[in-house]
Amino acid sequence: MGPLALLLALQQVPYLNLILLVVGAAAWCGLLVHGFLLCLLFEAVVGQVPRLLIIIPLFAYGGYFYLYVQQGKDVDDKAREMQLSNPSAVLQFDPDQYSLVLPASRAENLAQYYNVSVAYSVNANFLPEGYLSYRLLDREQCVRARSLRNNLRGQKVLPAAILVGPVKFDNTFLSEACLLRFPEKPQLQQIVVTDRGDNAVWKHERAIMEQFVDFSIDGRVFATYRTASLWRLSALPLPLIGCGLSGGNLSWGCSVDFHRTYQVIDGTPKNVDKTLHDSPESIVLGLRKFARGDYAQFKGDSRSAAFIERIGAYSGEQDKYKTERK
């Protein structure tokens, strides 16, 4: 136990503790604990120490695997509960009737990987629209959009750098499509998707974190989809003993824990084909997920062509808006 005590003491030394944090001193301490328990188990079995001491490693490992199995049971119970309660195909999304408004990350993901012509997010940085739209463009449309985007760059228009971005599928950038982001206010009746619940992944909480995705029209919620996740104990125990930066303000603190991996609990209803529908928006609104082969045949919405031409006029629109505000 001497090396363990020394390593714990060194983690209290200013500046040296930062180096030890980077090189994984907390895991080293855990391995030293493993070494102690396994040596104690071996020596108790061969009779070099009183056999009664075998209780210590058996209790330590037995307790860990009990917690591991119990956590797995909790995950299975939560998955079954959500699979029975989550809705599916509540409303078939019609792009001629509705505008889909989501949190920015969800809107961008939906536009790139699902069969929806445009998605929106609220964004007060772009006025007077107050919204940012996301569209998937085909190869030909991308060429035109990039050309107009480059003209805006020459005029030093603020959002030019983010207007046209690449699309990545299975860690490979696609040549067949790109993503257009552009300030635009939804024109149709809005389906608004909002998140609520505990999603503080960075806290590494031990309990299951549950979230809710609400779907509403005119302020009325017509569907709620539940999701959940947790930090799952690893199959092989690895104690983490030491000090480091933790919490939302990254304050320095010491703790004893076990290595865990982040796991999303599958709450997809049993009647849903997960190869086609694997996100709350896709499941509730019937939006099909793209396969890799879909991009080779993808043709952007013909209505996007006229909209793309607005990129070139954006600078003039902004000048007009600023003049009117003054």
C-alpha cells in the first residue's frame, strides 16, 4: 500500500498534480488497489496470511459485480418501460403544411440525415428573421451555393463562413451533398420540438438521466418522447482514486469512483424499424433516415434553387434592414 499512499500524496502537490492528472494517476491508483486485493487473495489461498482475510477481496469484487448486475437490470427495466410508453407515427410530417422548428443541434442533424427538405432553429443572432434554416443540397446546388457564399466572403459579410458546410456520413465527407445554413423565418404552421429534463452528461452522475422531447403545434403538446442515458459501470472493475478537475466550473476535487462509459438506453417502440427511424423526430413524425446509397441518388428540393439565389442578395438585405432600424 506504500506506492498507493505515495501516489495519493503526490496528487496534492501543486503543478505536479496537473501532470499526474494528464498521465492518468487516478487509474494507476486503481491498478495498485487491484494488485493489493489479488495478492491478498493469493496469499490467503496458499495460507501465507490468515484465510479469514480472503473475505476482503471476495467482498470487494462481489460487491462490485452485484452493483454491475443491478445496474444492468435497471437499464433493462427502463428500456422496457420507455418502449411501451413512447409514441410512434403520431403525425406524418407534411412539408407543404408545416415548418419544423427544433433546437439547433437537432435541426442540423435532421436536415443532413433524414428525409426532410428544411428544418429551422430559433437564433436571435440573425435579424430580422430570428431563425436559421438548414437544407441539404445536392452536388449541383452545392456548387452554386458555394460560389455565392464566396462572393459574400469577399464582402466580409458576417455569416458567410457558416453558410455552406460539408456533410459527414460514417466518418467520411460526402461529395454528393452539402448543408446550407441561412437566416430564414418559417412561413408555415410550426411544429416546435423542445427538450427538457436532466441531460448534464458532464456531471458523470451514477443514476439514470431521463429526458423528454415535446412536440407541439400552436403551443399545444401533441406528443412527448422519452429518452434516457447513464454512465454504465464497465464489465471489468477499474477503481479511479485521485484528484482532478470536475463539475461545471471545473473545480479541483478528490474522489473515489469506478470507470464508467456513457450509454444511451434504447427506448424505441417495438413496432418501429430502427434502420429507418432512430431519433425522436423521425419516430414521431415519420421521417425516414437516409442510408449511404440515398446520397448517390439525392436531388435537392427544387424549391431550394430560388432560395439559394437569395444568398447573393443577403448583403443588400442586411444593409436595408440596418438602414430601416436607424
